Amino acid sequence: MEFTTLANITTDELLAVFNYSFSDYVVPFSLTKEVLISKIAEQKLDMNLSAGAFEEGRLVGFIIQSEKTENGEKIIYNGGTGVIPESRGKGLVRKMYDFIIPVLQERNANALLLEVIEGNQNAIRAYENLGFTIVRRLLCFKGNIRHAEGNTEIAVKTLKDFQWDVLRSFWDIEPSWQGSVFVLEPMPENYITLGAYQGEQLVGYIIYGTASRKIYQIAVDKNYRNQGIGTRLFSAVLEKNGRQAVILNNVDDSSEEISRFLSEKIGLNNWLSQFEMKRPI
């Protein structure tokens, strides 16, 4: 068995092993080549920071990762770990981490971060054995947006000037990696970004990816809540996306207000929960 980075792996090779590894997952799924390319770009995954396990030259396991610096801490995010069925039981995830951690230490990385499905006890125990601890519980929502106009006195306009200090002031919780400022800056061209205005004042905003059909961020100024502004923003997305179902992943479960709003007002279903896990390097 050989362990190297994924710097020289082709997208087709990674796609085949990715889909095979997740074919019997707790929530089985597969990606198209276009979706994998989009995932790599959106999450800013770096194959030079990613690890692969190779058996006789064939990729049989992977950890794909990204890096960001936040509040003086350099964090390495795991965007996906997989091992094909016939190569499991050999401790490959631990061995891939044993290989890649010295590479990350050379880059002065401080911590590892990942998400794991709440019901995947085998994976949770494996990561705990690797030194990860649960940081928070994240809720995943999906479904069709319930039609409701919301506050019609609020003007909804395309948001072009991202003053993140202002937008951050609307937050109650820090977005997970996939909805972080690091991932969204610069804003991808195929994202719909809408601001809610009362007069000239920005009082809320929403960010929606048209290809992934994901809501990446939604927030309303704390002084303007419970006035139909969030509903108005979701209604605007509904008009623009052809009434397709949407996904909103990784809502911190400590934010009961947003969870209740998404389920009761917007009509989305909390279909899955995940744990965010972290360990120091």
C-alpha cells in the first residue's frame, strides 16, 4: 500500500472511487463529473493537501481537503473521506491521516475539521479514536419553498457589494465551512445573491447556488426580525429558481429560531443531522 497526495490524480479516477466508496454509505449517493468538479471548486479543495491510498497503483481510498486561516488559526477541512468496500478493515483512514498530517504540519496548520452524519456511529467512533471531538450539531433541510409573499413593503434587489462586516452583524451563528465567507469570497458568478431593503437600508440577505440548488446563507438584521423579511427573501428565490426544491445544509441546532422558521414558515424538512468534529494537529 502506498500513500501520496492526490496532486496527480485525474478527476475521472477520483470520481470513480468517490462514487464506489459512497455506494453503500449511510445515505448512498453518487456524483456526476460536473458536480464533483463544482464541489472541488466551491469548497476550494486542494489536491496537494489531500491524501490517497493506492494499492498496486490503483486509488482505493482518499481524504480530500481544503485550507483556510481564520482568527489566526489555520484550519484544514475534510470535504470527503472514502474507502472502497474491499479495502476496508485495513485502517486506511488512520494511515492516510498519518501520511498527510506531517505535510500539514509543514504548512503550520493548527486544526482538522470535518462533518459526519449523526447516525454513522462507526465513522464517529473512528474519528474519535483519531482524536476528533464533536464541536456542534448541524441540521440539514430540504424541500420546496412554501409560497408566501412575506413583507411586500421590503424591496428585494441583487446584492453586489459584499460588506461582510455588515452581513456578519446579522448572524446569530457562524456558518459551517460550505457556507463560510472563505468559500463564498469571491462570490461565484452562478450564485443568486439578494438583499432585502427597507428604503435604502439593507436589512437582510440570501445567497443561493443555482447549480447545487443550495441556500448558502440567509440572515436578517436582529432589529428587523419577525417582520416577514426572511419569507420575502425565500419567495424571491422561489420566483428565480423555477420553483425547484432547495437544500439548506448545516444549520447550527443551537439556533432554534432559524430551525423553526425553516420548517414552519418556509416548509423545509429537517431530513438529516450531522456533527461537526475537530481536532488539533
